[in-house]
Amino acid sequence: MASTTLSASQTGASSMHQRHLRLVDARESARIQAARKLQWDAMQAGYRTPVRLTKRGRRLVAGLVVVPLTALLWLVSGHGVAAMGTAPITKTVVVQPGQSLWDLAVTAAPGADPRETVYEIKQMNHFTSSDLVPGQAIVVPTGS
């Protein structure tokens, strides 16, 4: 009959709080000790087990690769440039004596609503009022 040895081994969950003692024979105890020695030697040699990703982890890694790649392709294909909009075509004019913003708006964009054009001129030139000085160069949108 084989002799029995009381050996502590961890069973069930891998929590540090759930250690159970079980009764094993000498042969099983030697096998457990050999397995632990192999693990210890592998750890001392620097061998590490490969990282295993869960399903959620694989989805996260895939998302971290796919999302930026999709955004880059969208921008390169030209859709991103169209979505960003284009700068309005402008020209610079010099204010003549007696000219107002309304006159400049009607002259710059004859087919557009002068109120909208005046607003655009004020926004482009960072004007806080409608006062103009003769000889002043200002940026106005063109009619095209």
C-alpha cells in the first residue's frame, strides 16, 4: 500500500483565499513537486506565457485598429474635405469716400442678399461697428 502524504494544493478558483488541503499519495506529491519545479525553472529562465485576450479584449484591439484606419481612409478619399467645407472666395477692396458696408456688399455680391453679405464682411474683418474709413482695405466675399 502506498504511503500518504498531506500536501497543500490549491483547488477550485485561483483566489488566494480558497486554499484547500487534500490527501495525496507519495507519487502524486512527487508529481506536484516536479510540476512546481518546472514552473519555477521556467519563471527563472524568463519564460512567460503568451497573453490571451478575451472576446471583449479582441473586440477592443480590433476597434483600436479599425476606427482610425476607417477615419483615415474617409479623409483621404475626399469625403472628409467636402465635409469640412471650403473657404469662401474673397477679394480685397479699398474703401472710397462715401462708401458704406451696404454699398460694398451690393457691389461685391450682386446676386446675394445684401444683409447676409454685410454680416459676412463684418465677420471676415472682425468689425464691431459699421464705420468705415476711406482708404481702408477690407476683405469682401465675391459673388461666385
